[in-house]
Amino acid sequence: MSTGISGLDTILGGGLTPQRIYLVEGTPGTGKTTVGLQYLLDGVARGERGLYITLSETKDELEAVAASHGWNIDAFSIVELASETELDANSQQSIFHSSEVELGETSRNVMARVNEYKPARVVFDSLSELRLLAQNPLRYRRQILALKQFFSTRACTVLLLDDRSATSSDQQLHSIAHGVIRLEQLPQEFGKERRRVSIVKMRGIKFRGGFHDYILDTGGIVMFPRLVAADHTSEFTPKIQSTGMPGIDAMLGGGLAAGTNTLVVGPSGIGKTTLSAQCLLAALQRGERASLYLFDEGLGTFFARTRALDMNLEGYIASGLLKVQHVDPAELAPGEFAHMLRSDVEDKGARFIVIDSLNAYLQAMPGEQYLTLQMHELLTYLNGQGVTTVLILGQHGLIGEIRADVDLSYLSDATLLLRFFESNGRLHRAVTAIKSRISDHALTIHELRIGAGGIEVGAALQGFEGVLSGLPTYRGATPMMRDGASAHAPG
């Protein structure tokens, strides 16, 4: 049975086993009510009767929640068990009667309404009120068992919502429920809060374990199942394609190969984004669909720079071959980013992807070790789909000791290293290929020049010292490139 949330169905391996009781637990604000409404609305779309039993929210409040998502919930029944008459001190039953009487009366009301409406799907909101009425664990457990037995004879699939107001984890309730879905909200020091879901228990279902990100937005909850690269493979022919820069092609042993990823490393201002944009342009000129994710740079600045270098990327956006998206890491859930990449590859046919840069993406992750695991799955997935990926990693410092936030070089199939160096009182750029798993690459160092004419790669410079240490000096005899000079392929 579908939950009404496609991502949750994927996590559960298809959905829920019908005619069972499930516990959905989470602190206030995690979206339990929204889950319940989506579950019932999915049943309505399938011609199934639905019943929402509420002890904590009024019908008006539920209708307001539904309206905020653009939903009409008139198609299923809503029963308020905390009505005005029950709160009236002059009525036959009131909140001043003993808890045992109130608990029994509440349970009988639930059973009577279920017998009256004969629903296939039921949402009970929430167990915290039932727990307060019971006052002790034994009576509470007995009442839950009685409800479970009652629902099992009525062909109902029930979601019990719980706000986890108990002082400790309610293991007894977990043992009674057929499955337990836990929603969590994690506050951040800066930026949007993170929400994630995990399946604590699910009998008879091979579910996807671990934490999965989700967002609560207009239109309901969207869940992003954790990416497992082994579940997504496809057949493709690895083919080496040009970067659009003959010098870089020669250094890499021919260019970039489909199903591989290339890491471009260097300090700020060295030209990593420009180099990657040229590789992107070459792919677009071959007719490949591509996606560019900008974490660091604004779209206006990026396009102004590419136009100055005579790279017409806007035309490819208009034709639909290129998607350029600016991403705010403070507002991004890592699972959401993985979902965006999957959508580009599987739905839009992207064959070339640039991520600029991993430094900002790191800020969206809870820790360095999680970034490494996430990037391992992402890159394994992209490689398995035959996508050519370019990753940009900025390093701290312009001169002297240069370091990166995280070392992802072991995950890359090829690595291009860019460095500043000084010669004859002028600042220059140097580029070298320090790694390639797919071809023999040059071990020489070349001058890199970026100007109005585009990107130029000079001849091999013999006489460098200290390039890898971060303090390169040049004492060779090969002349530097001059303005207006043509590029030389690596020799």
C-alpha cells in the first residue's frame, strides 16, 4: 500500500503491508500531520475511504494545514474527539472526571466512529493524549493492544502519530506496532533546519536503512532516499573526448573519458572555474546535455566572465542543452542535491556535470567524513551512468603552504593541479596533470594563460622547483608566453 509519498515508498521497498498498525513518531514540526494527510489523500485517489481521528488538533486547524498545501480534504472524514461539549464542566462527561473513565470513553468513541465509517485507512492523532489519559504504562499498553486487536478485525491500515513526548523511548509501543517510522528535525547554527527520516522497524519488508533527507514545503513532504550507487548501473562505451584545449588534452592523454571524474585543484583566482567552463563548452559543442552547479559564484558574475572569454553558454541554456543552477549550501539538504543530480541524469539525459565547488558543498554536510561517503556514492553513481564529471576543489592560500578543506583526490579518476608562480617579477599560472587512471598522462608542468583570446597552454617548462610544496620558482630557459602569442601544445 502506497504511503502517498513516493520517496517513502522507495525507502520501504514499495510501501506498507495493508491491514497493519504503524507508528509515525517525531517531535512537533517534523511533519507528522502532513504525512497523515498525504496518506489519506492517496487513499482517496485510489477509491479508499479515509478517517482522520484527532485528539490534538481541531478540524479547522487540519483544513488550514491542507489549504496551505493546496489540498481539499473534504473527501475523507475527520472526527474530533476533543469537542466543546467534552470540555464543558456542566456536561455529563468532562475533563474533571477520572482518567480511567475518560480513557474508556475515548476508546469507545474511536471504535464507534470506525464502525460507522468503515474506512480502509485511518490516521490517529495523537498517542500523547492517550498516554496522558492512561496515566500509567500498564493501562496505556493494554489500551494500545485493545485498539490493535480492534483494528485487525476491521481491515484497516492505521497510522498512529506520536510526538515523542514520553520521557524515554517507548519500546513497548515499538514492539506492538508492525512498523515504526521516525521523523527528525535537526536545528542548524546557520541556515535552514535539516529534516531526516529513518525506519526503526518494519516487519516483513526489506527497507533501505539509514537516514534519508526530506523537505517539508508547499505541496507536502518530499523525501530523498539515500543514494546507493550499486542499485543504479547502466551500460555505456567509455570514450575519451576533447576538453576543447589541445594542451590539456595532451597532458591528460587525450582528454576526459565518459564514466570518469576529474578533480581541478588550486588556490582562489587561479582559473579553476574558467578551465572547467571550457571543458563544459566542448561537451555542449558535441551536442551533449550538461549541468553546472554553482555553489560559490553568482550567475551574473559567472556569465559576465564567460562572455569576456568568448564562451557563449547562454545560447545553450536557451536551446535546453545546458542547465545552470546556483545552489545555496545553507538551504540545501545533501540528499536533495543527490536527487537533483539523479534527475538531471535519468530524466534530462545529462552526460556532462560540473560541480563548483566542493568547498561550499562541504558546508551542507554535517561533517567531513559524511562528505567523503556522500561523494563516493555520487561519483560511483555518475561513473556508472557514463557521465563525465568535473569537480572543483579550492585550496586555502595564494602562496606558501596551500591546503584544502578535505582531501578527495583518491576519489578522482584524474587530477589537474593549478599553481601560481613568479618569474622575472611577474605572476604566472602553471598547470600539471598529477593523476590519470585511464591513460598515460604527461608529467610535465606548463604555463597556463587566461585572457580575452581564451585559454592557452604553453610548452613544457623545464626548470621548475617547489611546485608541489606551494612555493614554485622557475629557473628554466623556456620563454614565457607573451600577449598575442599562440599557445603551444605540450612537448
